[in-house]
Amino acid sequence: AQSVTQLDSQVPVFEEAPVELRCNYSSSVPPYLFWYVQYPNQGLQLLLKYTTGATLVKGINGFEAEFKKSETSFHLTKPSAHMSDAAEYFCAVKSFNKFYFGSGTKLNVKP
Amino acid sequence: EPEVTQTPSHQVTQMGQEVILRCVPISNHLYFYWYRQILGQKVEFLVSFYNNEISEKSEIFDDQFSVERPDGSNFTLKIRSTKLEDSAMYFCASRRGTYTEAFFGQGTRLTVV
């Protein structure tokens, strides 16, 4: 069975501090992994994806994520948070033709 | 940049009424989806559509729900008789091929009163 766990429902950070949003997955097949961002009252925007190849993937807005098979993790990081990063972030795994989403992590950025 | 567009952005309907949510997927995409997000909850899969037929549906997608691709560009979700618990944000998504990501629309916020 496929599932995604985002243990942190909210992550507070100060502006310019590093960000880490955690994601663990389970998948019965080699996973395709994604991070999406949702700004208030908007849709889901793709931040980055891992399909095959390099395990460290870079996305938009300075975000990165590293696929660690041994830890079944795909944590999202950014060296320095901006106020504009405040949003909800969803990790997702694609299995066959379906996407499974985590419950989301709200990133709160404080000045 | 091509995008998935959804209309309307917000729909208010009375319980028991039928609603149709509309989506225009990206033009060369082959796989289409509807997801929903009840306020404060996870994004849930409703249905996937490929080659003019439903390829998979969730338990949520009961007989009250149906999807259509009537003219090769629009992709619609119909709820025949809405219930209060159908209130949610509904997202349409499309993707081009087997190994590609899904692109999501901005969503339609459905409020059933």
C-alpha cells in the first residue's frame, strides 16, 4: 500500500532561518515523489519531483529535497526562509496512475 | 505556460441540487483527475480518467458522482444531489504521460448550504 506521512502539521521558523519539512512514504514500487505548495486560497503548485537518477533534487524558490531510500524519506529543505514561503506544503507519492498526498505542513515564517 | 483552468472558482448550492464543476486540462495531456480537500483535511483522490473512461475511483466517488470529457477539451465533475459533506475544494489535475507529474488547477470551492 502507498501512503505519505507528514508528521509536522505546522513548522514555525524565523525569516532567514533554515527550513526542513519532513516527509516519509511507503510504496510497494519504486516511488515517484513530489512536493507541492499551496498558498492561501490557491491551487497546488509543483515545487519539485524525484523520479529516477540523482537523489538530491532542486526545485523552484530555492527548495531542495533528498530521496533517501534507506530511510523512506523525502524531506524538503531550504537554507534561508523568506516571508513569501509561508504556505502549506504537501508531499505526494505517485504509484501507478494515482497520487497519494500527505496531510500537509503549514510553514509559518516569523519576522 | 500552459495551465489547468477550473470554473467556477466558488460555487454555492443548496443541498439536494446538482452541480457541475468544469475543468480544462492542459491540451496534450492524457490523464485526468479530480481530487478534493475538505477544509483542514488531506487532499483526497476521487477519480482518474484515461482514454475516455474512468481508470480508477475511490470509495468517495459513489453513484452521486460522475465525470465526463464531452468535447475533447473540457473535463467535468457532476454531483447529482449534493450533501452538506460535499462542501470542499475540488481540484482538477492532468498529466501528460506515465512518468510525469500532475498539474493542478486553482480549485473550485463548493459550499453546500
